[in-house]
Amino acid sequence: MATLTRVKVLNPAQPNKSTAIFGGEASGILNWNDLAHPHFYTLRQKIRSLFWTANEVDMTQDVKQFADLSKAEQEAFLKIIGLLATLDGPQTVVAMKIADFATDPSVKSIMATIADQESEHNHSYAYVLSSVTTLDKQMASFEMGRTDEVLMKRNARIVDIYNEFAEKPTIETVLKAMVYTTLLEGLFFYSGFAFFYNLARHQKMVGTSTMISYINRDELQHGKAISDIFRAALAENPEYNTEAFTEWIYDQFRHSVEQEIIWSRYVLGEIEGIDLDEMAGYVKYRANKMLRMLGLSEIYPEFAENPMKWIRAYVDNFDDTKTDFFEQTSRQYVKTSDLNGFDDL
């Protein structure tokens, strides 16, 4: 199995249009009008158009409301922020590492844009916590990713796959890393997102929910971009497009769904307004959608439709086809400043 090497910054002897996404040839000169995969331009444009920063979100009411949340809600709030920070921090690094080994300069650009947004997501969690709670609780929330046993078990395979790619970069390990990146973007965040949306529909912590909506929108677009890059890379390397690899992907999805449901029952068990069985069905529904984006079949046919109807008001979606994905905007995301306040959900 050939090891991928970091691509040179410039290699003028090679063509501008890359010969492969990974392990190919390219000069390093990026001409958006001369791409091996022209639709990557659209992917990058859609991601770039989502630009926002955490301090644009008004947290004034959340500062007042956090103390009025129930003890269970406060604990879940801190645990879920800890989870999100645990996942989004490595996403910045993985995106940069994929860029390091990508031959295609348009993929490097896309991953650089994703890395920047993931970095802002991580910043937003610190911004939220610093707005609503004490420094010691902020620190404890960020420590959770390496101390909470349920969370550590949940993330064990992520750690293994990402570190394997970092230590042994090959076509196989980068494909596996992209599978897990789509899992993070499209599945692992969603019980956490649901918690904040449930608070918002009861007019609690609406500023935090608005922030989560921005992040959710980004993650959906990241998931589409990375699944498209994955499929293009797999098409260029058909020797990896095997029944064994397909079954490996299905196994990772089944395991991830199981762990996400365990996590959701652990962190949402005492939260009023969230039906845990409905949440489990929603996780399986999300898994089906992400599998379709990877070009694979559903593994939970009984959850072809979203069982958590109320969450539609807060979540953007792509359609369900295997080949073309079109964004459907279900709500408008209005940025705020100190001058203009913000709109309630």
C-alpha cells in the first residue's frame, strides 16, 4: 500500500489541471476555470458564502436565562458543548491534513475553507460558555472529551481512524478519514443540536440555538462537499471500491448510530420535550441520508422519513437522491450585531 506524500507547494513541471485528487500530478497553480472536477468550484462557493463569526450572535438573553434552566438542562448544556468542542477541534486538523496530501489544488482550497469554518465553530463554543457560565465550568466542559467515559467510548473509533490517517497517510486511510468526516458532519452532532433546538422552541437560550443553526448549516454543506470528494477519489481508485470496503462503511455507520443513541439517552434522558425513541429514529434517518450522499443504500428503511417533525424548522436539508443534491432552505439565518439585535426563532 503506497504511502501518500505531502504535495509540493509548486511543481511547475506538472500540469495545472490535476491528474488525480490524491497521488496524482499537479503544478499547484489553481485555475478555477480549468479543473479536473468543475463542480468543485460550486462546492467551494457554497461553503464560502456561509461566512459568519461567533461574536455576531447576540447572547444577551442567554446570559440572563442560563441560571433559570433546570439542573438537568444546565448539565446537558455543558456536556453537549463539551462534545461539540471535542469533535470540531479535530475537524480543523483533519481538514488541513487532507489538504496536505491532496494533489488537486481545488480540493486544497475547499478543505482550507472548511478548516477555517471548523475553527470558528470551536471558537463559538468557547464564546457561548464564556457568555453564560463561570471559568471553572467552562474548563470542565472542554475537559469532558478526554475524561467522560461515555463520551470517550463514543469517540474511540473516530480517534483510531483519524490518527491512523495522520500516522499512515494512504489512499485507504484518507478514504476512511473522509467517511468519518461525513459521519461527524452529518450524524454525530445531531442529538446535541436537537437539545438546543428543543430549548429554543420553548423560548430558552435562543442566542445559543441561533449559533447552533449557523454551525448546523455549515456542517451540512461540509458533509456534501466531503462526500462528493470521497466519491470522486473512489472513482479514481476503483481498486478500493470493493464489497469489503462497502461493508466496512456500513459497519461504521451501524456502530456510529448505536453510539449516538447511547449518547443521546445518556445526555438527554432527563430533558423535557425530547422523546428518546423519536431521537433514536432521527439518528437512523440521518444515517440513511449520509449513506445516500456517499452513493450507498439505506440500512434503516423504516426511517426513510424524518420522525422528528418539529426539528424541520431549525435544520436545512439536501434532497434524497444518490447523484445530485440540492439545498433546501427551511429558514433564514439572520446575522446580528450590537446595532441590530436579533430575531427570535
